[in-house]
Amino acid sequence: MFRPKLPTMPQPTGQVTPPAVVIEPTTITPGTPAPPSALAVPASAPVPSRPTVQLTPGTALALVGGGSAVVLVVGAVLVSMLLAVAVTAASVAVCAVVLRSLLASDAKRR
């Protein structure tokens, strides 16, 4: 029940080798140039550009609001983490002082 179950690797059935690549030499004979294809873009056609992003006052205000909300949320998370570390450190310090006091008083009694 508490033993880990390890996956078993299947054993290969035979030696696996990659297929051999056969390179056959070819000769290049000069000929007539091929006619241009119908799909080629003529040189005078304008190149389509990416759509431009236009910032209106409403979108700029939304971006500023969203950015400030993100900054506030991240700041609140970081401050709460810092507060948690500070509270933990203070409680550990109090425990250390109490333990030191208990050990010192126990040593005085003997």
C-alpha cells in the first residue's frame, strides 16, 4: 500500500536503427525561365499595413484607471506580505524572550 508504483519501460523488440538516407546526384540543365505565377503580387500594389490603434480620451482614461487599479492591488498584496513577516518576527521574538526567561529562572532555582 505504501510502496510507490514505478512505471515499467517496455523492452525493445529488436535493434532500432534510423533509415538510411540515400543521396542521388542530379544534373541541372539550363532552360527557359518559368513564366511568373498568377499569385505573385505586382510591385505597384500597396503593402497592407497593420491597423493602427487610435487612443480616444475614453480609452486613455480606461487604460489609466486599469493601470492604477493594478498598482493598488499589487501594492496592497506586497504590504500585507510585509505585515505578515513583521508579525511573525515579533511573535518569534516574544517566544524567544519568554523561553530565555523560563530557562534563566529554572537555572536560578538550582
